[in-house]
Amino acid sequence: MEYIGEWMLHDMEEVGSTNDEVKKLSENIIGEKVIISAQRQINGRGRRGRTWIGLDGNLFFSQGLECDLNAIGALVFISTLSLWRTIQDLNPLLDVKLKWPNDVLVNDKKVSGMLLEKGEGKYLIIGIGVNIKISPNLVNMIYPCTSLHEEGVEVDRLDFLRSYIDNFNSYYGIWQNDGFEPIKQEWLTHAKGLNEAIVVHLDNEDTEGVFTGVDEQGALLLNTRTGIKKIYAGDVFYPQRKQIVNE
């Protein structure tokens, strides 16, 4: 066990799910900020019931902290901004973008994912996976993936985690002192597809429009033919631009 500032870190050899481990901890603690990380995660899960593939050498961790349930939207943006900053600091030349609601893209390929869940009492759990060494190669993947290694970045998984927590603390402090607006504005600065046409895949339909921003709860604002539509959950895709071929 070690401490990263106020965060108590337990790095485990193997777990089913780091989120589940933090849930267990939250039953018996009050006020502590905790992190569970693991060298291997065999039952990781992502958004909308998907499985997160836990390949050796990658980073799997969950943060647990006491926070108002209404802060979920802000925590998503704080966490993804912290991931963005950590990766960008490793190589400022990389093309790193934020994909609504909670993915980080490197060179237009997904390098991390996130799942927020409720723990015991006032605890919220932020589960994050980062492809440090290798990316999954799966059939029917909804979005192309990559790893930091594949993009030319070499970093130890725990060194990445420590840098991420430093960045998280900074953005969390901004949010506590100044509210969501500065977090939102910085997030939008790095968002992929802002003010461009996108397609949002919902449970039963695809909705097209122009991505114009996010509201104060983090919902996506989509300018459609019938007006502004707020999207609270969905998968964003970016239409391929037509290539002009010179004859």
C-alpha cells in the first residue's frame, strides 16, 4: 500500500473488477480517498453493459471518493481531462482528443474507457482502463483501439497512474473552487467533432446533427433538423469525410 497525496493506493496482482473491490472497501470506510489498481483484471466492464478486456501490461484502476451524486457529470469531465493531460504531457506532439462522453482518443483511436458507479453511502466510484502496452483486437469492435506503446509512448502503468492522480487533484480543485464552467470550457477545447456533423447511436435509433457543446450536467447538445436535442447516453461516431481523388 502507498499514498499518492490523500489517496490510499492498493495495487493488487489480480482482481475480478477494480470497481467491485472499491465497492467492498466503501462499505467499511468513511471519508478516505481510495484507489484499487491491478496487474490483471478478469471481469472488467465498461459502459452500457460492455466488457472491458484486461490485457496484461495495461492499467486498470478505480477511484473511490465521497461526493454528491449530482457530481457524476462533472467527475466524468474531470477524469477525462486528467487522462488527456497525462497523455499529452508524455508526448506533446500526439493528437489527443476527448470523445463524448468519456473516451480518450489518440490519433483517432480509443486508448481508454471509463465507468462510473455508485458505492456505499456517499461514495462514487470512477473505474478507468488505459491501454498502456497493448490494445484488444476484436471482431465487431464499435470503435478502433490503440495503446500508448503502439503510438510510440513508453510509460510504466503506475507512473501513469501517479501522474493522472496529480492532474485529477488539480482539476478537482478547480471544480470545487470555480464550478463546472472552466472544466467544461477546457474539455470542449479538446473535444473531437465540436461544431461538426456527428452521428449518435442511441438504443433504438441513430440521430444526426451538429455537435454544438454540452450543458451544465455534461449532456451532449446536438443541433438537429428539429432543433437542439440533449443526449444523455449514446455512442458518438464521426462521418467519414469524402476524399477528393485527383485524376
